[in-house]
Amino acid sequence: MKFDYSKIEPLIRRIMSVVLVVVLVCGVILLLKPEVWRFNPQYLVETTILKDKRFSANVQEIISPKLKLKAYLFEEHSNPIVSVEFLFKNAGSAYDPDYKEGLGTLLATMLSRGAGKYDMEAFNAILEQNAIGLDFENTKDDFSGALKFIKSDIVLATKMFNLALTKPTFNRIRLKQAKKDMLDNYKYMLEQPDSYAMLEAAKQLFGKHPYRNSRMGTLDSGQRITVTDLRTFQKQHLTQDNLLIGIAGDVSAIEAGDLIDKLFAGLPRHAKITPIPQADIQITSPDYHISRNLGQNIGFFYAKGVAREDERFYPLVLAIEILSGNSLTSRIQKAAREDKGLTYGVYGDLANYDKSNFIYGRFSSTPDKFEQLKQIIQTEWDRLGKYGVTEEELAQAKDYMIASEPLRYADIGNISGTLVAMQKWNLGLDFLQKRNTYIRNITLDEVNQVAKQYFTPDNLRFVTIGDSKKQEQR
Amino acid sequence: MCYSQSAEAVLSDATEFYLKNGLHVVVVPNHKAPIIKQIVVYKAGRVDEPRGKGGIAHLLEHLMFRGTKKFKDGEFNRLIESNGGISNAATSHDKTYYHQFLSVDRLELAMYLEADRMANLSFDDETFVKEREVVFQERQERQSRNTTRDFWEKVDKIFWKDSLYGEPVGGTSVEIMEITKQDILDFYQNFYGPNNAILILSGDIDFETAYDLAQKYYGKLSAREIGQKGNTEDVDNREYRDGEYTVRTERNDINISRLSARYFLPHFKSDEGYLYAMMVFADYIGNSISSPLYKKLRLDTHLATAIGTDFDCFNRGNSTFSFYAYYNNPKDTQKIQNIFMQTLVESLNNMTEKDMELTKKRLLAGLVYHNDNPSDAADIVTDWLGAGYKLEDLKNYEQHINKVTLADVKALAATLNEYHPLWAVATPMQEAK
């Protein structure tokens, strides 16, 4: 049979037109929805099969039944472990008595060098064999600590903790050893360029204010500290009315209340504290250089900042993030590292002490390039103050702060620490729910206002250490 | 023996599989928060570089952040950062690894980017030169961060003799400036294939999803012919083992004295029993307040400000055992050395069943904490697998430790007595009288 083309021609025409329509429709879709054919990170995040994971950060406020102590609790039952963090306000190294600097640090050490009927060795052997983490330390403002244990050891861990806090023996031999350790640690700090420069910077910035003191005391202050000094400080500063507590992990609210009563039983009720004054950092004096022969010069920069409670807090944090955040995309990192290869790294941050708020940063480079790096920091600093940040930079910095937020839940120790910080800064029980909204709502105007106020040429001071000769040669 | 009901659960949910292209994938589910850590480990580091050309692996690590055929310089960091990721990388003698810790809904993006730079690295000459400068600066930075670092580098060289383990990971300053772009591209081509890599996903993900995503993003990469790896075989030609040998320095930039004793040990792979017995012994002798060394040097005499022991078995080559002490009075050097040697002999002779039991208990007590932080869990997997152990070794850690007997410990630790350690002593410059 002969093939009759004309018979199927209409069919082909129809097929052709359908194909044409399909191609056109696909084309239009491709044009309108570029994510289908081009890599689009936003699309990938929005359509991921890993989205909509439900998570609620539920923080409860509890009051312990007997002592009526308040605490924040975050229940997390996936692992049988518990983390308790706490701090005593106004009990940090700035509250060490004159000529007895280092007292708080020594106290933190001595609390776990023998307590109750246990000597240092027996006490710590129990902790080690049961993986009970018990740490005390101090910052400039506070005396803080952490207890971490496996749920099944709750009775033992509680007992050991309470003994350390209320019945330390302060054995004379152990105290003598602890003083020598502290002195050796202080001498070691003096060796290291970073820590030495920071000690010197504190003197420059804080003048006669006790914030100038090292946590490790001085070369001779430790020797003057007596057992009576330790007991007096403990009685006056480590008290119930001075205490903030955060608990995270495998405990219910009832268990946590009971736990608190047992942990802190026997503490004195009321603190007796001599307040310390406000301490604005001194930045009007000229830059300060410490001469030392080093392969790499190190610099620190300092400027006045705003308080944690200040409404300009987040705007300033965002501005600092854009200028010198820890990531590789900050303005200074880009200008100095990525574009010029001048440094391995520059970072900056905001420090909030109870009585002082300041911006600080660190940078380093070989002596021949150090001045150039310092100049870039100064230039970027002034530029930020003069012209502010762009919409795009702000969006990027906000995205980072918002999207990285869940990472704080990685570690229960970190969660309990956050709970203490929330109380210290009065952030409210719902802070974790609201925090991202605070950041989202910050406007470009707010950031640029605070930039104009704080990133000025006269609000910046450098403290540097290293080889000044090679600097001059260049 | 059973120490803790929870310890046996350590990373017990971890599973592994291989893609067709050879990529080894390890999944460690942890559903407590919607976060995850991705690590890609390349089993190549300083020891796989040509001799005399140090720093290639490390400079390559830096350049991996500076562009691919698809993404221009800076895009990788910008994308990870605006998605809240904490991202970095590190190079060691044996391996180079890259990690991102982020919200789980951003994981696919991170996988896309990580897979992309496994195959498509691309950077121009100018970027290369600048990044080499950054790496040079990093080297200087590390030198000045730690006052005595140059001394320990010298000690490393003597300790390892001809082995590349004795060379600084990132190369010397001179070596760094001699690296060429071609060196980098060669190393990348030789070692950055999926068949020389391990992908670790630790966090809020289940096995099936992890499998699908690994397949989706890494499955299409082709296996490569992997280059000649460095020699990590057991080498035993160290003269200092036959007699007293101390490397000394007096310096005017330190206030505190420090010393170390280092033992060169057989390759761990030669005997698995040896490995775990050594872990127990190293912990027993110097890693706790109840240890003989701590007792003698800190509690009783207080000669030292700090002491410790370390059994390093996390490399592909020989393992090492070391002891270190920080102390105030340089005149105590010989005394501390004597106490260490004496304690070592005594411990081998006098260690009891009770000591064994307590040491094991201490070693195993905290294992359940590993199930808490998904980022830490990923790092542990990196350490073990990056050094050539199997996932099963890690999962069976508790059983292995429990199986160790007192006789095992005594037999193997006796090897420590057969040879001398390499001593290194750094003391402050004494003022002339």
C-alpha cells in the first residue's frame, strides 16, 4: 500500500503545535523561574527536604521550694546529662581587696582543693571517676562556676558541689602550692606577647580603676593572701541574694527545684559588697607601643561602646560585625587579608562589663607591613563613621546573626550559660523567642546613627607590641 | 565489667556507607536541635607533599575558599555566612578537612558548595600570590603566639629524623614563598577525589535522608586516580633511643622552664591490643590527680606548675608517648627528669588490678557527653577516621578498653623501658654573676 502523506498531515500539524506550545510554556517558566535552571541559594534553602524541623526553646522560671532561689531552666531530655551554671554578681577580680589582687582566682582554685572530709586528692578522684565536671572561675565582674554530671550521679554530684561551695578546707599546704601556681601562671602570661600586651592595655585604659588588675594578681600580691581573706571574701560575696542560676538538660522543673536547694544549701543569705565606680575607658591618651623583638607585631584597638541594655546595642553589634566580624567577609578582613594579603586575621567585638562598655579588636602582621595594616583599620573605621553601612551589608550581617542562632543549642553547657546571661542582663524569659525579631527590626538608619556616634577618629586607640625598629625602616 | 549504663550508647547510632565513586560517608544522627555539622576530610596532608616543598596542602586549604568555576572569589564565604554557618578548615600532617556548622535547613546549600569545590577549584594568579602572603603571615602569627614554638619545631625535627612528621605542617617561611600555583593544582588533582575523602554529617538528619543527599550532591563526582601517598610506615632509626639525649636551650624570652620526654612508638596498626593498652597506661601514669606522676610532681613535691602525659595515636604514622612539665626553678630540671624515669619503672612494676579498674572507670565515665554536642561528635569521627581507624573501632571503644588486662599493659609499656626518650629542656637565660 502506498503511503498517503496527506492523510496524516493534520495529525502532524497538531502534534507540532502541541510541541510548540509545550516548548513555549517551558520557556516562559524557565524565564520567570530562574531557580529551575540557574543555581539559586535562596531557592535551595526554601525547598530543602530538611526544612520545617520543629524546635521550641522553652525556658521556664522556677523557684526552689526551700531556699526560694530563682533559676532559669531548659529541659532537654535526649541525653541523660545535666549542666548547671551560676554566677555571683559583683564578686569578680575587680572586687579583690587592694594589695591582695588575685584573691578571687585563688578562691576559685581552693574550693576544689579539699572540702568536707575529703582532701584534695580524694575529692578530685571522685569527680574524675564519675566524670563530674566542677569548675569555678572569675571574670572582672563576677565569680562563676559550672557543674556538669550524668543524671544517675545526681546525688553524688550535688553533694560534692555543695561541699566545695560551703565546706572548703583551705589546707595550708595546698594554699601555698596554689599561690605558687598562680604566680607561675602570671609569669607565664608575661612571657606571651598577647597576654602581656593585654595586661598593659588594661592599665592604659582603666587608669586606677580595679579593672586594671589581672585576675592572677601581681608578682607579690598573692603572697599576702591568708585563709581568713579567703573565708571573708567567700562569706561576703558568695551569697544567696547575689546568685544567678541556669540549668539545662535531663531534669524536670520539680527535680531542678530540689537540685538547687541542695546545691546551694548553707550559703549566707546576704552579700556585703563595696561597689566599684563606673569606668569609661581612657582613649584620649596617645597610642601606646611596647617594644619587643617579635616575628609578628600584634595590635589591639579600643573604643567606647554602649551597654547591653542600651537600645543601640544591636545596631552597634551589627556595625562591628560588618567592620571587623570574625568571618572572612568583614570590611577590614576583605581590605587587609583578601585584597592585600597583609594579615592572617583581624577581628573586633563589643565588650560589656558591668561598669564599662567598649569595642575592642586584635590584629597582627609582620613588622614591615604592620603600619600599613594599622592604617587600613583606621581608614575603614573612619569610613564607617562617615558613610555608614549599605543596605546589602546590613542584610548580610543580620542574616548571619539570625541564621546562626540555633547553633547555641549544640551544647547543654552553652545553653545553661545563656540562661545565666539572660538573667544577668535582664533579657526576659522569652528572650530566645524574641532575639531574632529584635535583630530583624533594626533599621539601616539606626545602624548608621550609632556608626556616626562611635566610629569617629577620636574614639579609637591602639595598643601595640612588637619590633618598632623594622617598622621605622619601612 | 560494666561501668555505666549510658556509655555503651556512645555514637552507637552512627552509620556509614560508600558511594559508587568511593566517597566514604558517616552519619551521626542527633535530633536534639535543628542543626548539623558537615565535615569533608581529605586523607592527605603535610606527609603527602614532596620533601623540601612544605606547605602545599595548607596553602591549598586556604585557596579552597577562593573560588571555583561556578563561584567567584568570596562567594563561598558570603553564602555560608549569610546562612549563619560557622565554617573553617584545618590541615595536619595526615589530613586536610573542611567543616560547616549550621542550621539543618542550610545543609543542602553547604553540600552543594562543598561538592562543587571538590571538583571545580579555580583561582587566578593574583589571588594565588595574595593568599600565599596570608599563609606567610599565618606562619609568623603562629610563631609569635607561642614564645617557644621555634624550639619545639627544632625538637620535632630531631625526634622524627627523616620523617616528614618532623616538618612543620604549614611549611617553613622559605618553603611557603617557593610554592607555585602548579604545586597546588597538582596536589588538588592527586588527592582531592571523592575516593580519597570522608564526608561526615553529624546532627539532625536520619540515615535515609543523608544517603539521598550525599548521592544527590556528591554522587555525580567522578573518582580520581589518587597520587602516591607519603611514607608513613614504621621507621625505626632514631639514635637518641640508644642513649641519653637532651636538646637544651636557654632563652631570654621566657620566665618559666619547660621540659618534655618523647617516646617513639610502633605503628598502632601493628597491634590493636597494644593501642588500647597504651591508652590505659598513658592515662594511668599522668593524666589525673590520682596518677603517680601528679602525686610525685604536684601533690608531694610540688616541683612542677603543670604536668601531663599524652599518647598520640591519631596519625597515620608512628604513635608517640610524651610527658611534659612546666616548672619555676631551672635547677629542678634533673630532679624532675629523675622522678619521671623512676616513676615510669615503678608504675610498670607496681600497677595493680585496682589501678586498672579505676583508670578504666575514669576513661569511660564521660563517654555519654559525646552524645551531646553534634559538632564535637563530628570532630571525634574526624580524628579517628582521619587517622585510618574504622568507625567500628570508635563505636567499640568501650569494649576495647574493657578488654585490656593488666598483663597487656605491663607487657607493652615495658617497651617504654627498652629505649630512652628524647628529652627537651627550655630554661630562662641565667644572669651572669
